[in-house]
Amino acid sequence: MSSYPHLLAPITMGNRTLRNRSLMGSMHTGLEETGDWSRVAAFYAARARGGAGLIVTGGMAPNREGGVFPGAAGLFTENDIANHRRVTEAVHAEGGHIVMQILHAGRYAYSPDCVAPSAIKSPISPFPPRELDETGIEKQIADIATAAARAIQAGYDGVEVMGSEGYFLNQFLVTHTNRRTDRWGGDYANRMRLPVETVARVRAAMGPDAILIYRISLIDLIPNGSTWDEVVTLAKAIESAGASVLNTGIGWHEARVPTIATSVPRAAFADLTARLRPMVGIPVITSNRINTPEIAEKLLAEGAADMVSMARPWLADEAFMAKAAAGRAADIAPCIACNQACLDHTFSGKLTSCLVNPRACHETELSYAPAARPRRVAVVGAGPAGMMTAVVAAQRGHQVTLFDKAAQVGGQLNLAKQVPGKEEFHGLVAWFATMLQHPLITLRLGHEATPDDLRAFDEIVIATGVVPRDPGIPVAPGARVLSYIDVLQGAETGRRVAVVGAGGIGFDVAETLVHQGTSPTLDPQLWRQEWGVSTPWADRGGLAPEGPRPHPPAREVHLLQRKAEKPGRHLGKTTGWIHRVSLAMKGVRMLGGVTYDRITTEGLWLSRPGEGSQLLPVDAVVLCAGQEPDRRLSDQLDRLGIRHHRIGGADVAAELDAKRAIDQAARLAATL
Ligand code: NAP
Ligand code: SF4
């Protein structure tokens, strides 16, 4: 019997039977906006081939004013319909089902034309919205219904109406954004009129058989958000208006609580879907931080939901369900919820991809086709770059030997997984270890490769990574100076610590130093307390009135940098704020614009503009001052005239992260 009987069970919606209970949640990839619809079709077809039960497209604008940004993709013309038909035909040809998400951004639209129930600017957009009048509201409903009708014409199996995350329909539901006094505002019956009316009109436009998913916000995580009674009232009204399924939405985009980042516990919000399920007669879908078939199966088996939505996991591995069904779950490339190549790209105007899977959204351009001439490939360094090279090269038919002087694979990923809140890195290292068991890969661990080891290979790839940069601060005898590697491996620091360098690693080290006890990521109750999350049945919007209650910091930590700017400005676009808030909540003092004078047994002497040298009394100083490429072997090979490729940190250490290392590795291995 399969390990996932509930996840693999078919489910019927409208007149469609979906092959399993996995929903690929909506993601904006940016592919549609490239205008290359063969790429869009290839992206979704790969996920249908990989076994997704039902795919939801990225959000499509119903009209110009509702687009998330000017030029956002939608279904406006006959030509658009033809383009979308290429996608639906490709998915259906793979035996999949696909619905189109209709996303009206309301006041979240990054455009001066944005509209909303009331003229209240959102904190995450520079544009104040225009308050809609009665005619304007009718136009929005009509445009959404028209988009649904066009979706059916384009061959979609239905639509998902985006009613959560603080977008247009959600904005009508709460007084936070709806101050109207007409029939679209005021009491709850009036505030929910727009979403309910919209669903009824969408159902009428599509006919009775198409799938109509309504994404409902179960916990708003904003002041004056919905109560649980209101959520249930809305859910029932939406069901009566013709929805076939309710999908779960968690938190508005402007919420100051993380909802999908890697530090959020897995399935942290599934209890909300579980509570809604008995209240309605249609299936419910649970969502957020579900990234393995085991968790999905458990939620379904416990009755928390009828289907499980995973979005980013389908970027990390397009064959997620096919592998689960084949009993090969350990082969599923895990989404580590880092956002680095997906949401950070989206919000920087770049095409989405995936740190773990650089082929995501590059299906037509990056191919791992079998090599014309299998070769003997040596890879030195079993960090992210070296491991990815080995995996892709072997997949293409090359005979690979992977060397590392350490006794285990993983390189710097083994440090990342020690950081509280980064536990997902354990899964990433485990996945690489599984993939390295390929019959064409020989591991030579605990062995420092020499030029003599490498000469006989057809291709040599040097992925020896980085060494920590020594910032050259004078150190007095007896002063305690540690590297980040020491600290992440558990070295004792004392109670008061200065961290030199406030890059990604400085933040990680500071987080590790202030942390004590169980990681909140592994304890949902603790995590909720840390971030001030209660429940919508206890408090409006699910925000605890007492606010965040983080555990007291284990140490007094000073996080320093030379640049005269706010530390952490260059962290991930969508996650940097979480790291900054988390450290601030634990009293970490962040200081920019410092010059390091010397380190003594008393502490760190530093100066700031206009001030003399002052002592920061600390027990230890931890150096997180960036990295230098480790090119010792590469230089030796150069001197001997041995041709080789250099990738990852050994190539360029500046701004190196696993995303760039893995991407460079995959692209090189695709050409060997
Ligand atoms: P980094 O981001 O380049 O930061 C290095 C820090 O050291 C900077 O704050 C820099 O600030 C300081 N620094 C540089 N040269 C120095 C010198 N000579 N003396 C004193 N301070 C110096 O490097 P990292 O923190 O080692 O991280 C390495 C890579 O891993 C980065 O690309 C990072 O994004 C990635 N990473 C990412 C995450 C994540 O959460 N996404 C987590 C960990 C690591 P000043 O020059 O202003 O002093
Ligand atoms: Fe998941 Fe990170 Fe890949 Fe995004 S980039 S899909 S968060 S692993």
C-alpha cells in the first residue's frame, strides 16, 4: 500500500475528478509577462506531468486597475485567450487540471490607478487608492466575472477567486480598509456583500460545472481584522453563492508577522482550516509551510482538510507527486522556504526560479539532457556548488568523483542548519546526500584532493568554497576572538558578544547567540508567542493584544558594520525584515558606521564619526566579515597547466550564497 493513501486519493469537484489531493498553489512567476507563452506552457505542463492534482495559475488581473503592477498579465483580449489556451492544452495533455486565479489587487496595486473600498493608502504601496463609487464597484464585479468566462473559453477547468492576503475583496471585509457607509460598508453583512456577489456572478459566468475556488482569509494578522464568526459567516455565504472549494489564505501582505518564511513552523496554520472544515459543506484546502508528502498526508489523515496546497514546493521539484506516488519521497528536492529565488525575485522584477532547482521557470532553456559523450568528471568540494555539479552531471550520464576533505557532504549548508529558524537546511543536505547515492557518483570524503588525484579526469570542477575573511583588526594577547564557524559549531562566547559584520552570516550568528531553548520553528505554540499570534476566535485578526512575547535573550549582542546605514539592508527582499525585527525583539543592538580599532581582553574598541575610540565591553568578538575564495587548489592546477572549471565561492566569494552557487553549478553541469 502507498505511504500516502489520503494524499493520493482522487477527489471530485464539479464534473471533474482530480487524480489526487495536492493543489499547486498560485505563484506569480513573471513568465506570462515575458510574452513567451511556450515557456509558460512548459512550466505548467512539467508540474502536471509531475503529478499535481490541480494547478492554480499565478494571479491574472481582471482589468487594468486591478493588476498588481502596470502591465500585469490578465485575460483582456482574444489574443490573451489564445495564449492561455496553449497553457491549458499543455496541462490537459499531461492528464492534469488547471484553474486560473483571478487577482484584483485593490489598494495593493503598484499603480496610480489603484482602486479600493475607501481611499486609505496601504503601508506597502506608495499609491493612495481611489475610492470606488457604485458604478465603479459594479465594473469591478463585472470585470472579474468576464475574466472567469474568458478563463473557461481558454480551456481552464475553472478559476480561483483571490479573496485573501489583503487584496481587493479582502479589503471590503474589514473596517481597517473599508470605511464606507453605503450598502458596501458598515455592518458585516454589507462588508461581505462584494466577495459574495462576486462569487455568485463568477459562478453564473462559468456555468455549474466549472471549479470555483474561493481563497478565504482565515486569519488576517492585521489590526481590526476579521473575527472567526465573520470568517465562518463569509465561508457559508460564499458556499451558498456557488463556490466549489474554499482555499486557505493566511495573513495580509502588510502583516508584521511572517507567514511563509523558513522560520515559520511547518503547517503552522493548518488548525484554522481544520476548524473551518466542519462548518461548511464543500471541500477545504489547507496551506502555508507544507513541504513534504508526509506532512500533507498527516493533515489529510487527521481530517484537517480535503486537499493540501503547496506552492513553492512545486518550484523546488516539478515531479513532487509523481515521486511521492512512486515511493521516492526522499528524491523530492525540498523547498526550504528561503524565498531567495522565488519571491525575492518577484519583488525585484526578476523572473521567478528556485534556489534548489534552477530549472524552475527555465524549463525551455536549461536542459539536463543526456550527454552526447559521457566523460569522467572530478568535482572538488561537496558544498552546494560541488554537490549540484555532481548530481546534474551524473544525471546526464557522466561518471563523477566528488572529493571533499570533510567526512560528510554539505559544506557551508552544515553551518546554516545550526541556526535556529533554519532547520529546513537539514532537509536540503539530506536531499543532496540521497541524490549523491547515484550509481555514477563516487564519493571520496575525508580526502583533500591533490593535482595528482585529478590529472586523469576529462573534466575537473573546483568548488572548494570560501574561507572566512580576516578583517585585520589588531588583537591583544588573551582576547577572545572567534570566527562564525566556531560559534555555529558551539564554541562558548560568554554573556556579552560583539559581532563584526552584519551580512547574512552576522545576522545568523546574532540569532544563534540570543537564542535559548527549543527553536520556535519547531514549536508552533512558542512561535505564536514570539510573534504575538493568537487566534481569530480569541482576538480580531488573530493578533494577541499583548503583542509579541519573545523569550529573553540568552546574551547581550552587538551587531556591527562599517557602512553608515541600517544593518540588514541587503538581506533578502522579502525576509530581511523578519531577521531585523526578530533581533530587535531580542534586544540586539545594531550599529552602522563603526571603525574597529582593536580587540583587547576588555572588549572591542571602536570609533564612530566625530567620537573618539570607545570600549564596547564584551567577552568575545565574533568575526563575520565576509569571505574570500578558497583557490589554493585552483591556483596549483593553474601553475601546472591543468585545465579546470572554477565555480561557487571558489570563483567569486563576494555576495556568494547557495542560490548563486547552485545555479552556476547546474548551468556548468548542463554543458559538460
Ligand atoms: P556579506 O553579506 O558579504 O557580509 C559581510 C559583512 O562583513 C558586511 O556586513 C560587511 O559590512 C562586513 N565586512 C566586509 N569586509 C570587512 C572587513 N574587511 N572588516 C570588517 N567588516 C567587513 O557576507 P556574509 O555575511 O559572510 O554572508 C555570505 C553570503 O551568504 C552573503 O551573500 C549572504 O547573503 C549569504 N547568506 C545569506 C543568508 C540569508 O539569510 N539569505 C544567510 C547567511 C548568509 P561593512 O563592510 O559595512 O563592515
Ligand atoms: Fe522554496 Fe527557496 Fe526555492 Fe523559493 S527559492 S521555491 S523558497 S527553495
